[in-house]
Amino acid sequence: MTGFCRLGEPGRERPAVVVDDVTYDLSDLTDDIDGAFLAAGGLERARDAARAGRLPVLDGADRLRTGPPVARPAAVLCIGQNYAAHAAESGSAVPEHPILFLKHPNTVVGPDDDVHLPAGSERGDWEVELVAVIGRRAWALDSDEDALAHVAGYAVGNDVSERTHQFDLSGGQWSTGKTFPTFAPLGPLLVPADEVDPQGLRLRSHVNGEPRQDSSTKDMVFGVGALVRVLSRRMVLEAGDLVFTGTPEGVALSGRFPYLRDADVVELEIDGLGRQRQRVVAGG
Ligand code: MN
């Protein structure tokens, strides 16, 4: 298994790759893991170099903060209600077309960074999601297969949501409740697309150690190939763009669980892509 990551303090992360549990430093190969690196075939080159023993081991990697595995995405595109059971718990019908909303790219933080709820928030919520990372520019793609060929890799994401802003203060535009600072924890790893079956992954979340979501990406209404194809016909997708592919049932919006409070701990994981752990900080 190969996983790309960025390790170090915010804004000063160092690019690295984990191969068979050993972390190698990518600094000699690239300044960062970003759209330009992905579009130039960087993942394949770096993986080959690691396997051939041409990269130095990154000593002390386990003592460094983990940042988001992709730097500076140009766009963070999010799909709503892409699991039938989640649409039902939200009081909605299964969509006929992918529902798109956006987060500001500056919402993206590391997988274990604190999540800050805005002042007065009483309806903060978690959403574990498979995130597809675009590998090269895409426009007006014709097939799901071609769309999947434009995906560089996959990561775990938390589409953190504030439901009062999302539904009551938005005029129906969901982005309003989705784009507060720290509302897009990403990582720990970017796993190359050729090592992932995007429609065969178990995804789970816990709050304070108690189970919340537990589903499979096989239950998506629109699979990753269909989503990327449709999005590419609505806008030009750029290398490094993130596509949050929707969350399964088991969020607080269902009424089955309390909303997030100060000092709660949210954990999210997807098979083969790693695990996130965030502390919730209320009040901004
Ligand atoms: Mn979502």
C-alpha cells in the first residue's frame, strides 16, 4: 500500500510517501503535493522511486503533525445526498441528478486538527466521506471510465456542517453551513487511484468512542466515475481539486444523535485510507 502525506506545521508541511509502513521524504522530488505535481504524474514517479530505494527515510515522521495530503486545492466540490438512507434521514428524496455545493478551499485542514464551531453554533455535525482528488484537467468527459482515469487518488474527508446555517440562514444554498474555517479535515493519506476500489470501501465515524456511521461506498447513488463525469460537464476540473462524494446515514441531522459540543472527539475512517481524529472547539 502507498499513501502520500504532508507532515509538519501548518503552511510548512513536507511532502512524504508511506510505502509498506516506512515513511520516505519526497523533498528531493517535489516541493509539495499539489495540482502541478499530480498533473505531471508525480504520484507514479514518487512511488517508483520509493520502491526502488531511491528516497531517503524521513526520520521522526511519527512525531510530526499530519497536514492535509494535498496542498492548495483550487476548488472543493461537495456532493449532497449521495446515499439513499442519508437522503431519507434528511427528509429528502433520492436525487435524480448530483447535488453540488462548495466549500472555500481554505477550509481544508489536517485530519487530526481541531474543528472550530462558529460562535453560537448549536447544530454542528460530522459527515465521513470518500474524497476523490482530481489528477489532471477535465472538461466535458463522455464516460465514467474516462472520468475515473482523471482521478489521481482518494482520501478520507469530514464534510463538517452547521445545520442552522445550512438550512435556516441560507435561502436553500447549503454552502452557507459548510464553509466555516476548519470545516474540511482531509487525510491522513492520499492513496493512488490504482490501489483503491472506490465503490468497495467501508466508511465509519464515531463520536466520543460511540459508533455513528457505518456504511459502504457501494451504496452511493452516483459512483465516483459518474460524479466526475457530470461535474466535468458543469465546470472545468483542475488537478488538485477535491470532490467530497457524499455521506452515508448516521449523522446528528437524523435526530438519532446529539449535535457536536465543545470537547467532543470525532473519529472517521475508511478502509485502506486511514483514520482521522478531531477535537471539537466551540465558539469560533
Ligand atoms: Mn456531505
